[in-house]
Amino acid sequence: MKKNLGNFKTRKNGNSISLTVPKTIGVQENEEFSLSYIDGNLIYKPIKKNNNPWENGEYSKYDFRKLRNELDFEIINSNSVGKENTND
């Protein structure tokens, strides 16, 4: 869907030129975009976020030690049941 959002003027920002994005389109602070220049047109596309919860910070505040303590069995001193101790 193509929608005209208005006319915007570039501004000098240090050694770069900035182009304002209206708040009404829902772009949040610190979102990342790729920029292409095709036939005189600037095309911004959002960069997909990392969906891996171990890398994107989703589990950064999760208390795994607490969960371990709530389990009904000992984890640290358990005997191996598979190939955990192999040095392959």
C-alpha cells in the first residue's frame, strides 16, 4: 500500500544528512533499516530482528538458577545418561 506521508526537508547532522520520519507511522527509536538507492529513489527497509532468545536478550533477565533450585532433582551432581562425558 502506497501512502503519501507529506514532504520533508533534509538537515545536516554532523557529517551526515538526516531525513525525519513522522512519529505517526509507528517507527520506534533505535530501529534499524537498510537503505537502497534505486533509480533516484531512497528505499528504507526494516532489518529483521534476531529471533534467537539467547542472542536477542529475551532471556537476559531470566533467573535460571532459581528455576534449577525449583526442580525436583539434582542437576549438578547427576550421573550422565548419554554421551555427556565423551571427549569426541
